[in-house]
Amino acid sequence: MERQQTLRLELQNRNHLRCALRLRNRVCLVWEMSKRQLPKQAKQIIQINYELYAALLPIFILRCKCTTNMIAYKMKITFFGGKFINNAKSILQIYIFTSRQIVLILLQNQLLMNFHHSLYGKTVATCTLGCKLNFSETSYLLKKLTENGLKKAKTGKAADICVINTCSVTDTADKKCRQAIRKMIEKHPNAFVVVIGCYAQLKPKEIADIEGVNLVLGTNEKFRLLDYLQKHFCEDTQNKYITTQVAKICEYHLACSADDRTRFFLKIQDGCNYYCTYCTIPFARGRSRNASIAETTEAARDAIAQGAKEIVLSGVNIGDFGRSTNETFFDLIQSLDAIDADVRYRISSIEPDLLTDEMIHFVANSKHFAPHFHLPLQSGCDEVLKLMKRRYTCQLFADKVSRIKSLMPNAFIGMDVMVGARGETPEYFEKTRAFLTQLDVSQLHIFTYSERAGTKALENPYIVPQNERKRRSTILHALSEQKLKAFYDSQKGKTATVLWEATKRNDLMSGFTENYVRVEAPYRKEMVNCFETITL
């Protein structure tokens, strides 16, 4: 009897094998697609396709001495009213039919992946420079590429495609980007090299002229990276850089990246409407925009589901959240705090004029927000703030710090300070140093001013010499070290909650408390990504 016959199988020929491998890749891709939220009908058809592949594979690559009816029987394929399919031709016809149905259904529901056979299986290496926002966006893009058949390159292995996400906050940042690009080209000599980010938006031709760079994408275009890869990687095109005028930059994409699987950086806002005289960011990222509170909250839920215990709210000017959706940043943090989960949030950086007393009071009494603030001061001299076109005074800044400390005495307050800006005379710098000395903050993040083409600051004739900029930076770095030490000393003997991270150095693990005190302890694998109450 056919059911009792044994299959005697042998390899047929290379053509049949190649045909089978193509079929396998196609069905595996379709099967991956079934993991997404597809309509029930599409899932059923994908299931049929997968089973048909299992039935067809022996026919393509093996010679079978028994009938195909037996193969169909063994695979238990019972379509069309329960009748068995008893020949390969019928199986193939149904396969073709169901494949077409899948495409139609996915197109109708806008769920068809942007898959291109020439990119399938290609490996991708990434390099990210600059802010945490860039890291979030790189993570988002890499996820999209891997969802569409590409693979992350293994460490030490040459990649087929390289993506470098750049920064352009200073001339030094531009230089570091050029060095990183050349290093990636040297490390991956045969790779298709794509450069994205702020530097790519501001100076695309400069980057395109670097030997080995294949494609430069601007701020809007980087989120269509896969489409451009399909076009430029698979076709011979001469268009090496594609950007959008800053006034037309309007797209927004939520993004989230995981740092060591413990701390997640959630992009909640992009762009800036504050045209400070020294800054190029509005020209690189466009106007302020964001997703809705509902969408952003859902993204936070997704991060928590992935294991996030700490989420850092990131953006260019996060206090301006809601401008494009008629909502507010205060509404957002209330929505996030309402999520019932074992998680804490940090506010990455917020403009002093946008940090309201209402927000400070809320953070002080919230369930999940850490007592940790980062405020960009830039200068402790009102005259320089006016030259910069900042939207606050030193008194307003001091009032915000005082308000935070009155409600959260142990709060960590970090701040950005720029030295050597156009118009910063020695007297003005001394005002800044004196203001910072008496301010109750925990740490200073010092930037040395860098001339940026196209900015209003260049119209100021007073230029601080480079050696003087360096001297001022050294003075403020020393002040920052004093303040950080004083803050750490003030926390000794106090109880705090630390979130342990995965990194292991010299048999030690480290983590941060809610108020950003870094602590170390003997490594315990079971405590990674766990909260623990300790005495500092």
C-alpha cells in the first residue's frame, strides 16, 4: 500500500536545488510576515503557502519513486472540500494562486514589506555619532532593514552596506564624522556606504566628495533608506546625494533605542523653532514636530514590553512637544506616568523657559519620573544670552534651579554651558563663572563655541581667540568636577534605588540611582536590569 511505502530519495541536479532555495527564501520571508498583525484571511493563506512549500521541496530537489499522492497524504494537505491533491501540477497551481492572494491582501492593508530580492540577506553595519536622538534613529532604521530581509553584520566581519549617522553641532563634530566615514570605508572596503544625519543634511556635497561614499541622504530622506537602497544599490545611478529644503522638512518618525538592554532612549520630538544665533540644528532638522501623546505612550509601552526599566525622553527641544498636535509636554509626562509598570523615566534636556513650575511639582510627586533634570544654560551672563537670542534670563534659570531643589533636595541637575561665544568678553565670562559658582547644580557640560556657516553669530565682530576659549573651558571643567564631587559627597549614607546594568568590568557591575549617582558592586548576573534599594 502507498501509505506503507518508504521513500527512496536522492539529489537530482543543481537547477532544481537553486529553484528550491529560491522557493525556501520566498516562503521564509512570507512566514516572517505572518508574525505581524495581519488580517485573519492573510494569515490563513500564509499558513497554506508554508505547508505547500513543505510539500513542494521534495519534488524540486529529490527524485521520488512513489507517487506525489503519497507526499500530499503525508503532509496532510486537505484543501478543496477535503480532497487530497494528488499531483505536483495541482500543488504548484495552488501555490501560485495563494501567493497572488497574499500580495493583494497585504497591499490592500498597506502591510506589504518593501522587499527587494537583491537586498535579501545583505549585511548591514552602522556607526552613530552625536546625540542620543541619533542613536534612537539608527536603531529604528536598523530594525526596518532587518525586518525586510537584511541582517546586522557580525562584529569583525565586512558588511555589504554601511550606514553612518552623523552630527554637526560643531566643526569638531564635522571632523569626527569625516574620520568615522573614512574608517568605515577602510573597514568595509566593498560596502555600499550611506551617510545620513545632520551633517548629511547641511553639507551633502562635501560628504559625497569623499571617495568611497555611495549615497548621502538628508533629514527627510533617511527614513526612506530602504527605498533608496533598492534604487541605488540595485541600479546604476549618478545621484549621490538627496536632501530636502529645510522649510519642507516635515516628516516625523517615532524611534527608540536600547542602551545595554536596560536604558531605552525614546524619541518624542524632532526639530526646533528656536533659531539661536550660534546653532545650525533648525537648519539640519527642520521645525518642531512630534507624534501624538497616544502614539508616544504606545511606543513607551512597547519599550517596556521589550524589557525597558528606564526610558529617557529624547528630542531636540522636548519641552516644545505638542506644537504639531495641539498637545503639551506636561500632558505627555502625565500619560507616561499613568502606565502601570516597573519603570522609571528621565527627562533628557529641557529649555528653562519651557520647564514650568507645574511640571517640576508633578515630577516631585510622580510615581515613575526620576528627580533628574538637565537644563541648557549656555551662558551665565544676560548680555551674552541676548546675543545668543536665548529666551530666558539668568534670574529665571536660578529660580528654576531653586524651585527644583526646594521640592527635591536630592535631585541631580546637569546643565550645558558654552564658552568663547562671539561677543563673550572677559568681563562677560567672569559673570558666567561667578553665576555658576553660586548655583546649586550637580554637573556642567561644557562646550567650546565653534563658528558655524550661515548662523547669525558670525555677524558679531568680537572673536574670542582659540587659546582663550581653551583656558575658559579648563576653568569651567574644574568647577564642574568640584560640583560633582560635592553632590556625590552629599548623598553618602542616603538610601537610593539603583538599576543595575549588564556591563561587566573587572568583575564589577554598575548602575545609576534615580538621582543619577553612579554606583558599583560585585557582578551578579541575576541582578542585571533589576532595581535594588541600597545605602550609598
